[in-house]
Amino acid sequence: MGRAEWWASNWCSYKRTTILVCSINIFVALSVLHSYTSPTINAFRYTPDQLTKMEDSNRIRKQLQPLQLIQLINRLKQEFLVDENVLQLPHQIKQKI
């Protein structure tokens, strides 16, 4: 019993535990850095059929946008920005408040 406690107390010291945790962190950081910097040789590539479907989908999505509504919203935003500038209080009144 005495030998087991001595072994556990010497092996599981704070210094060794700290070194172990730091070593694991360094290993993980290096592996992440390696994965970001290494070129991906076997990158996923789309088939020509998938590319045409994606292009068609993007084209249809652009055509279905409500352009008139978007233009109206942009005009209203500009009008509200102008109105905010007009409704600001004079500097003297702000100081009194």
C-alpha cells in the first residue's frame, strides 16, 4: 500500500500533469495548423450535372426576386434617413434638456 501511494504521488505531481497537458495542447495546435496549411489534394469536385443544376438554381432564384419591392424598400430607407436628419433638435435645446 505504501509503494502504490508513493508511486501515485510521484507520478501524478502537478509538474508532470502540467507538462502532459501542455504537450497535448501543443500537439493539437500543430495538427490543426498542419491541416490548415497543407494543400487539399483530394478536394471534393462537383460533377458537370451538379454544376448545371446549381447554375440553374441560382438563375431561377435571381429571377424570382421581387425587384420592385426591393427598390421600394431602398427608397423608403433613404427617405427615413433624410427625415431623421431633419428632425434633430438644435444644439441649444439639447443642452437645456
